[in-house]
Amino acid sequence: MSPAKKADIKPLCHSVADCLEDYFATLNGHAPKDLYEMILEQVEPPLLRATLRYCDGNQSRASELLGLNRATLRKKLGLYKIDPTQSD
């Protein structure tokens, strides 16, 4: 990656903060409910799918990268109805 491209990359936390600011701006003063759970439900599925794709569907390797026990990964895949053999 060129130095110019590296300089354009901002940390993930900045993107998350930007998205949350946009989300709060759309609430027009209304309070969100169960914000923590809502964020997890929005973030976990794409994280799991992307990690599985990166690991070519290898759940052991994906669980290692995620810092999860393999059984926990499988439980989350079931919770979100993610087929580990699909690369969507």
C-alpha cells in the first residue's frame, strides 16, 4: 500500500464514531432503547462473516482470530443464522 493510501486510512473507531453521530442525529431527540444490544446485533454478523471469509470458512482459525472459543463462535453463528459454508 502506498504511503498516500495509508495516510487516508482512519482507525475503525473513527468510522464507528461517525456512524453513531449520524444515528443519534436522526433520532430527533428520541432516546434509543437497548443501544448496546442493538449495536452488537448490527456489528457481530458482518464481523463473523468477514472473518470466516478471510479464513476460508475455517472456524477454528476464525475463532482464534476473533479471540473466541470455537463453541462460542458456533453459538453466535447459530444465533445470527450464519451458514459458515457460505461466503455471501
